[in-house]
Amino acid sequence: MTKYSGAGTAGLSYPVSVAHVPGKGITVKVEADDKERAQLAENHELLSVGSFTADFLITPWKKDGIRLRGHIEAQIVQACVATLEPIETQISEDVDTVFVPENSRLARIRLDESGEMLIDAEGPDMPETFEGDRIDIGSVAEEFFELAIDPYPRKTEADYIEIITEDDEEGEDEVKPDSPFAGLAKLRDKN
């Protein structure tokens, strides 16, 4: 479970008071400036972040919880894992999460009689916790941004890299390895 306290080296930090959220909710728009976009790029190992916006609606949830719904849009540039060429990518991610105060009974982890945690894979996620009367909406946006980034970006026209090794001392013509692991195993066997 993540606790949002607004501390750390986040690229975005927008603490919002949730002490008295009206029934109809409040809207929050986050738009990252140049410095914040540079920090986002550094935090998430991107070449650059061209734009970043997030629109949220914060509403009350149950007795003392907060529900955060919204959408994140970002334009990023990543390095291709095969060629290291820049790849422009559009991030478009929906956000729907619930927060409860850290002392709330809804934040307690449910355990069965043997002491193991009960998790329903088809059910809703457990609420996140916050302390005090503020939630750092910027940290939440950055977390969902991170989840939307492709960890292995690849240009569509990028070819697989083929490992070419010298022939063994016997001078036999060998079949090229089917995978990079086969090539590595051959190199290991030579030594």
C-alpha cells in the first residue's frame, strides 16, 4: 500500500486539502511546467516529456474516504530498446482510485483464520491511505503516468539484433544461434 505524504523527489507535487470535500466534489487540473516535465523525464528514464496534463474530480467516498477519478494525457519521447532511436509516444490513462485516512477501518488488511491476506483478484483494489487532511494529487498522477509508460519501447521497423561469432578452431560452418541466449551459451563454452 502506498502512503501519499507529499514528500520525496516526485516530479509533480500538488497537495490538495480533502478535509471538507463537498458532495458534488471538486475539480483539479494539473499541468506540468518545463521544470516539472524535466524532472518527470529524469525520474522515469525518458528522453523528454513534451506535455503533461491531468484532470481530476475529487468526491467523498463512504464516511471518511475520498474517491479520485480523472484522466492523464502526456506526450513523451523514449529510446527504442533495439536501436536507441527516439520514439514519440502519447500517454492517455484513466485514473480511478480511493483513499482513506491511515487510521480508517477500511485501510486494514483482511486476513483469514490462518493469518494470510485475503485478496479478491476480481474485486476492487484496497483503498490507498493518506495522513493528515491532504492528498498529493501530483504524486498520484505521477504514479499512474509511470504505469502507463511502455517499459520496452520498440520502433515498429526495428530489426532484431543478430549475434555473429567467429567459427570454432575446427573451422566448421555452424548454424547461427536461434536466440541471444544460444549465442551467449556458445561464448561461455569457448572460455
